[in-house]
Amino acid sequence: MSWSLSSGFEKNLSSHPGKKLMTENPSAKPTADPSFRDARRAHESFLARSEKKVLIWMARRLPDWVTPDQLTAFGFLAMIGVGLSYWLSFYWKGGFLLASLLLVANWFGDSLDGTVARVREKLRPRYGFYVDHVLDAFGTACLLLGLALSGSMSPLVAMGALVAYFLLNIEVYLATYTLGTFHMSFLKFSPTELRLLLIVGNTALYFGRQKTRLLGTEWLVFDIGGLIGIAGMLLMTVLSAVRHTRTLYRQEPYR
């Protein structure tokens, strides 16, 4: 099956005028594919409209020397800092407040990079999509590793959250490729809303206790949030997979 897909892909590439496969001409430089069409963005979170207005306002006022790549790197480094701050919170409670500040910095870089490219009409859709989401994967892993090391979340819950996150993202990327729609939010929640929930949790842990009683049992506060998040991501993955499978089956019926 994989060989057939590969052969079909090569055939499709070679059908473009003036294009050579890299295997035929190793010295050839890759060029942008004029037939490539960017996926439609579906963003319907609680804060989507307000956030879009704020991001466009900020993008138009950034100095020209600030590039989308710099913002992407800034957001990624901020997310690494979030993970380190959570780890630091095991020894110093102020780590929770530092993590909140860095979550805001991550939002600034991660949300603004694509907006700047669109406002300046300097889009690189394939490069931007790939780099942005590869770094998001590493950044999320750093965040959850930091939580696992902080003592505020059980390592097992952190691992479960990471697995659920990757499953959801796999479904999103497959749907983007097959259906041409990139879903940026689910059930009115996007990364922006999740950052805000983390900031609320950080504030609660800084001023309060890491544990609370629920149903007669003592729980870590972030374990409760993590289990809810895992259940939500798994539910969204299953519902989306069923809906998209039905859509694709109707578009490509068996004959």
C-alpha cells in the first residue's frame, strides 16, 4: 500500500511542467508547488473573533524587523520556559507565576507569527504549517514534562494528557490533508482558552494548596484538570474521526 501511494505521489509531481523528481536530479532545488492550495481554517472558539482583531491590530504595529520566524522561535522558547517554570515550582512556588507570564509570551509568539505573515502578504503556507506544529508538539511535551516534575500533576496523568493530545492532533492533521479544512478549535476551546485555564490553575496553586478533596478523596488540582482534559480530547478525537470518516465515505463511495 505504501509503495502505491509513493508511486502515485511521484507520478503527480512529475506531471507538473518543468518539474523533476529529486531522484532524477539530485542537484535540483525544491520549488514551491503552484498547484498547492492552503487548507481552510476553522476557528470557532469563545475568544476567536476578539483574538483575531487584537492580533491584526498588533501585527500592523510591529516593526518590520520582527519576522514571523522570530515570533515562532520566541513562542517555542517561551513554552520551554513554561516547562522549566513548572519544574522550578517544585522548589519555589513563584514558578507558577513565572509559568503564567511565559504562557502569555508563548501566546504572543505562537498566535502572532501567522497573523504577521498574512498581514504583510508574505505567506509560506507549507513551511509555516509544518514548522509551527512540529514545534507545538515539542513545546507541549516540555510543558507536560514540567508538570510531571513539579509534583502538581501525577506523571501518569501527564503521560495520558500527552498521548491524548497527540491522538487529537493526528486526527486534525489527517483531516486537514484529506478534507482541506484545518480545525483550530473544538467545542469552543482553542489553545488560547487552554492557556487561560492553565493561568487560572497556576494562580490558584500559588495562593492555595496543590491538593483538594473530591468525592471523599484527596486529589492534586492539576490531576483533576488533566483527567478532564484527557477525557475531552479523547471524546473530540473519536467524534471528529467518526464525522470525517462518514464525510469521506460519502465523497468516495465504494463501487
